[in-house]
Amino acid sequence: MQAPADGGKLGRPADPVGELACSRLVVEGTVVKVEPRGESGGSRVTVTVGRAYKPAHAPVRVSFLLDGSQPAPHTGQPVLVRVARDRQNADLWAVGEAPVKAARAWLTEALPDSRHATCPAAGRR
């Protein structure tokens, strides 16, 4: 998976349709809170949702766990995040306007087909 410079790890995946089919949450919005998780590392991030991709009607605010990976988002920053099925930690994210815009491009292209796709069993979450 490619990582956008200074923006997270939401580069275009090899199989964008499969990636989205295996997602339980994909949203874009603004970070309103980042809470450190103590000794376990990482943080709980709360986002005011501006665009919900999956589910199509996400709540106004969502929270997800982010491991210690960089770059960590900060309050006020735009983010686009993906959380896989049966997970609490985000495994793909973009932080900042340019990385979010780049991620949105492949995501909106793959989204229609992902609505009719099933999550591949092997190697997917």
C-alpha cells in the first residue's frame, strides 16, 4: 500500500473495490478530539463527519482507535479514515487537505462497485 507524503496511509490500494467491500466505516471529516490511550499507545480519535461513504448514513460523530502510527491527526485537521470489519483500529487514514483529496479520488471511483462486491475471504479484514 502506498502512503501519501505527510498524510497517513490511505494511498490507493491494489484492490480498491475489495478494500471498501471489507470496510465497516469509511468517513471524511474534521478531528474534534484526540485522546491518548496511555500505556497501550495510540489514541482514540473523534471526528465530526462531513461525508459518510460507508455506511452511507453514519452518525454525526464517530470515534475510532489509532495505533501509534504517524502522522497522528490533531484537533481541527481534516481526515479520511477507514476501519475494517470486526476492528476498532483504523487501518487506513489520510490527514490533511491534499492527502484527503487524493484518497477521496480513488475511494469515490471504487465506491459504486464496492456496494455490490463481497469481501474476499482470504487475507482481508
